[in-house]
Amino acid sequence: MNLNFTRIYFIFITISIAVMNFFMTPINYLALFLPVSLIMVYFFSTGLFSKKYKKTIVDLVEDPKKLINLSRILEEKRKEGSVPQEEYASINEKVVKLEGKLLGSIILQKKLFFFSLYLIPVFPLLVSLIYLVFSVPQNITTVIVAYIASFLLSLVSRLGILNINKTIRKIGEKLRKAFED
């Protein structure tokens, strides 16, 4: 799974929706230009508007292990002398187990992220397809609701990724604090 394919997917779906909306009679100009908002939703989902979130997405896609820093924190504290040498092996074993559990959650979040990316443009596509197939005039409220649903799905996905990152940071801070006491 990579972001290049999802970009192509979004562009293809956006163009398809715009073409379908163009062939509607009568032409609804708002519905004709709404597909461009899908590109903005894609940028929102992948972090174009936030460098910190974009780095998180790149790490999530390329190497989810980069998001977990507990071993690095433990190693820093060992070098500082905060971790007694005789306890290091036992603590390291527990940290590795915890990282394994967190990695499973992160990989699940990665799958959910890609699932949501593929699902986001489906709502507007289906609405446009239904209106085209059944040759009924578009109800702009339904079209707008489909785009809002796409944005909300993107928002939920983003919040899930931010939440798992926040949880990992909290665990890392508790680990640091435990060695400082």
C-alpha cells in the first residue's frame, strides 16, 4: 500500500464524478465543481496542510516502527545512568513486548487509514452514479451530504491516527518520568 496509488485513485474518481455531473440534465454547476473538494479532502487526509501530521503519515506508511520510540527512550536513560544495569534486561524485555502490542495497533490503524482513503470518494461517486443511471435531476442537498460524509470519514481517520500517536507519546513520557523518580 502506498500513497502514489491513492493519489491516482482520487484523481480518477474526481474526474469520473466531474464527467458524470457534466452529462446530467439539467447541469447543476455546483455539483459540477464539487468534485474538486475531494482533492482537498485527500490533502487533508494525507497531511498536506500540517507538516507534523504529514511526517506521521509518511512514517505510518513507510515504516510504522518509527512511530514507536520507547526503546530509544530506554536507551537514552540507560546511557544517562538512570537505569540500573542489573534491571535493564528485564525492563527492556517489557518495553519490547509493549512495543509489539503497540505495533499491532499501529498496523491496524494503517489498514484503517488506507481503507478510509479508498472509501472517501465512494459516497460522492455513488450519488452521482445513481443520478446519472436513473436520469433524475440532482438534489443538491444529497450531493452536499455525500461530500460532507467523505470529509467526516477523513476527519475520523485523521483523529484515529492522532489519537494513537498521542497515546504512544504519553506512554513514552510515563517511561521517562519513571526513570527520573
